[in-house]
Amino acid sequence: MIVELGHFALILAFAVALAQTVIPLVGAHKGWRDWMVVANPMATVQFLLVAFSYAALTYAFLVSDFSVKLVVDNSHTLKPLIYKISGVWGNHEGSLLLWVLILALFGASAAWFGGNLPASLQARVLAVQSAITAAFMAFTIFTSNPFARLDFPPFDGTDLNPLLQDPGLAFHPPFLYLGYVGLSMAFSFAIAALIEGRVDAAWGRWVRPWTLAAWVFLTIGIATGSWWAFYELGWGGFWFWDPV
């Protein structure tokens, strides 16, 4: 039941993201304040829905729900708790859902902490950020569904890739994603400013904290990834390109 609700929440979040992409842009273009400010609660709703979806997938890993194909392919009943949790993003589908979660988080953060922005600029920033989120949601839902079910669940999973069974996996990908995805805010601000026609010093002050935050997260992610790849595989390791 939780898995089905998680899948439904992701689809509903996709619908909200599509609406949030259009309504604030139209409101900003027409000068309709009611249409602009609706982007703020929609960003929060979108984040909460994606967070619930991600929590539902995490729950499936924690309870070893082997009716979910992703759990079968990346977990095992006897797996330590830390690798059950990190196993959620230790694969293509789960990592995409984490990517979408962080996109939605940054969008919601712009709604929560962007009160100093002009209403039209904030509306456009949230609309562009939501468009990016909607694109990744579409890719996740239609080509990389993390909630795919099995008609005949096995008694146990096939386990997580042994190279990924390391504390580095619990820290490296989330920080790296916070950095990579965080830079989407700089993109959203840039596109919003170009649409508005005001790329000035004030715009630079508004976008600077978001860019610095993403840079800090990315630095931590690359540092932990370098450490992990080096002691796991050495200088000649197959994944030595990863820290780069």
C-alpha cells in the first residue's frame, strides 16, 4: 500500500510541477499577482509529495519489500541498515528519485527564503526550477520507474553491488547531488532574469548565496568521492575518473 501511494505521490507531484511551470509565468507576464504568488505554496506541495514518494521507496528497502523490483535488485534481508538506506540511491532509478527530491527541495527553499525577491522574479525563478523538476520527473516516471512491481516476488534480494557497500556511498552521492542539483538554482535565476530583462548587480546579490551553497556541497561531494574511490580502487581503479 505504501509503495502504491509513493508512486501516486510522484505522479501527482509531476502534475503540480507542470502547473507550477505555467501559472506563475503567465502571472508574471500579465502582472497578475495572485497567479505569481501561487508558485510558493505549489513549490511546497511539490516538495512534500516528492519527499513522501522518496520516503515510501526508502520504507520498501527498510522492510525488504521484495515485491518492488528495485529492492530485489539492490538489497538483501541481512543487509545492515546503513546499506539498506544507501541502497535506495545506489542504482539508476533510486538515484534519479533522489535527484528529483533535491530539485524540489531547492525549489521549495526559493519559495521559503525568497521573500526579498521581487514578486515577478521569484515567480519566474520558481517556474523555471519547476520546469527542470518536471523534466526529470517525466524521465523517472516514464523510463526509470523506481516503483516497478514483480508479480512473483522472490524470497530474498540479489544484494547491492559489493563495491557500493561502503560508508562512502552513504555520504558521497547525497552531497554530490546537492552540489550538482543546487547549481540548477543559478540556472533558474539566470533564465528568470533574462526573461525579465534585469541582469544587474541586484540579481548577482540574489543568486550568490544559492551558488555558494551549491559550491560548498559540490566540494564536499567531490572530496568524499575522491577519498572513497582512492581507498576502494587505488590509483588505477576503474572508477578513478569519478572524483574528476
